[in-house]
Amino acid sequence: MNKKISNWQNKNIWLIGASSGIGKALAINLIKAGANVYISSRKEKLLLEIKDQYPAQTTVLPLDVLDVEQIKNQFAKIQEIDLIIYLAADYSPLSVTNLDITEATKIVNVNLLGAINISSVVLPRLIKQQNGHLSFVASIAGYIGLPHSSIYGATKAALINMAESFYCECKEFNVDISIINPGFVETNLTSKNTFKMPYIMTPQIAADHIMKGFKKGRFDIVFPIGFSFFFRFIRILPYSLHLKLVKKLVQT
């Protein structure tokens, strides 16, 4: 279990990938709860729109997560830090008949390499100060291999694995690690899907779930619960059943 966060007043939070979707909704939630929020993405114009609404509690830090020197420079501007949340993500449906290496590389770079880059910069300070929290947004798609989601799902599975490893190592330094695994959320990325997405929710609902997860001190903030339980149940089955259920799930 992590330390429970029920009071956000004057907490210093860095959200990476905050220009739209879950990141934007979460930023506004945290601002309304009294936090000081640092927001980053490559889309500075969209970040400035958030700052225009909430100028007193918002600091814009434009960022390319593949540029480690820029990450260091921007993080140096945050004097005190309580929580860093990595929300940056990319997605395109890819199939075995069209495994576009350019798209695949973009997905791996943003979803996984970017998270590693951020971790390499922020963890030394969190460990030195013997306090703080680093969180990653993955996906329930990281639980099982889904057709047309091979590269995206692989990056999310890697994030889950990395967070589990970090959690075990960081406990001795009083540093919290968490992983956030949403189901389908209405974003620019999921708009690329052509199939029916069960239990799809708005970014605001997703942000509310995340806030509740931090309040409970969870390592794994997973929602919606019923849908995610089904995915985790499939994961532990023998492959003879596992693969049949995945195929049936995609066909329905």
C-alpha cells in the first residue's frame, strides 16, 4: 500500500501528458482540490488554455519526453515535488498484415521510453528526499494480448512490470509507486478504434476514479472494476482457454 492522499491542498503535482483527455481532466480536478499543478506536453497552446482558466495554481512546462536534457531542465524548475504522473501516450491499431514500423516506433518511444526517461530524472530526487510518489498510466490492455493492439498493449504491459519492480525497490526509500490501468476512455486515441468499446467512459469519470485510487493509497488504480477483473481472470487461465476467450471477446 502507498500513503493515502486525501488532502491535495498545496501539493505539488507534475502531470506529463496533460494537454487533453485524462491528463487535462485530472489537472483540473487537482487544481480544484487545491494542488499546485505543473502541466507538460508537446502541445504548449493547449496547456496555456488550461493556465488561462486557472492561472494561480498552474505552471506550464512544455516537454518532449524523448529529450532527457529538456526533462532535466524542466524538472529543475519544480522546487518541491510530491507526485509525478506519467500520462503521455500514443496509439494506432496495428495488425500483422500492416505492422508499420514508423507507427510502432512512435508508440514504443512515447509509451515506454518516455516513461523510462522521466523515471531516470525524477527518481534520484525522490530517493534523495526520502519522499514522493511516481505514478504511470498504463491500461487494462496491458493484461492480455489483444488483436490489433500488439505494440500498444506490449508497452502497457511493460509499464505495469516496471511499476511493480520500482515499487519493490523504492519502498526502502519511502517513495511510493503506483500504476493506473483504465479501461476504454473517450479520447483522441480511442477515436481511432472501429470496434465497440465496452464500458467506455469520459475523461472526467476516469480522473475521478484516479483521485479515489490515490485517496485509498492503492498501488494499482484499476477501473472499471468488473471489466478489469474479467481481463485479469483471463490472464491467469491456461492458454488453451485464455486464447479462446480473447478471440471470442474480440468477435463480440
